[in-house]
Amino acid sequence: MKQKSGLQKNQCYQVTIDELGPKGAGISMLDNKKVIIPNTLPKEEVSIKLIKLNKNHAFGKVVHIITPSKNRQEPPCPVAS
């Protein structure tokens, strides 16, 4: 019998970004599933909301940056923030 993931769409989780993917989005593992999270940097601890679940991976959206990366910079334009 196939084991079902405990992840649920629209639920919030706390993760640490492990690496950047080929398109620049942060990647973390959650419940043995790769989670792709745009606008994050490696080693950041973030609170995310899962917005899409697929068979092998999921997509998340940042709700709050708990611990920012030392490489994070404030955008020079107020519209970008």
C-alpha cells in the first residue's frame, strides 16, 4: 500500500532552505518531499504556506522570514519590497 504524505495544501510549515534550484528558487525538504520556495536564500529559516502539491515535490510561498541569510539585501526600490 502506498504511504500518503502528511503535507496539506494551504497549511503553514517552518523550513530551512538547503540550496538554490536551477531557476533560483530556494529548495527545502519537508516530509521526504522537495519543496520549491521562490524569493528565498540558502540557510534562511522561513515560514511557508504550501500552494501546490505534486507527486514528487511541492511549491511554497513565503509567509515570514524567521532568520534571514547574511546575503539578503534590501531592494533599492521601495516598490520591489
